[in-house]
Amino acid sequence: MIEQEDQQTTQKTRFIQEQLNSLKREDETLYNILAVDVWALAKTMDEFQPGFWSAFMKNREKALKRFISEAMKNKPVHRKRPPFLR
């Protein structure tokens, strides 16, 4: 009886692990497809408007810095945590 339950648990665990691995592969594939799409768009735009890519990256850097600063402002402060982990 216990062996049968262990086998069922092992089978369920294996099935869940396979599903997780499948989702990870699909996520990585989607990420790669998006990266290729962005690259193709930037390459095409750079051909029509020279300097597009560098301007895009500068704007992206500014937006990322703004996002990080906003996230830090809105982050709740935990007094119990050390300052480097707040």
C-alpha cells in the first residue's frame, strides 16, 4: 500500500517536473523569438534612419534608470532587515 502511494507520488512528481521543464523551454523559445524580432526591427529602422539603434539604447537606459528609481521609492522599508537588503 505504501509502495503504491510512493510510486504514485513519484509519477506525479515526474509529471510535474516534465511540465515545468516544458514551460521553461517554451519561455526560453519565446524570449529568443522576441529578441530576434527586436533585432530585426532595429536593424530595419537603422537602415532607414541611421543612428536609430544608438538613440533607442540611450532612451532605453534612461527608462530603465527611471524605472529602478521609481521601484526603489515605492519599495516598502523593512526595519528588521539590514540596510543593504532593504
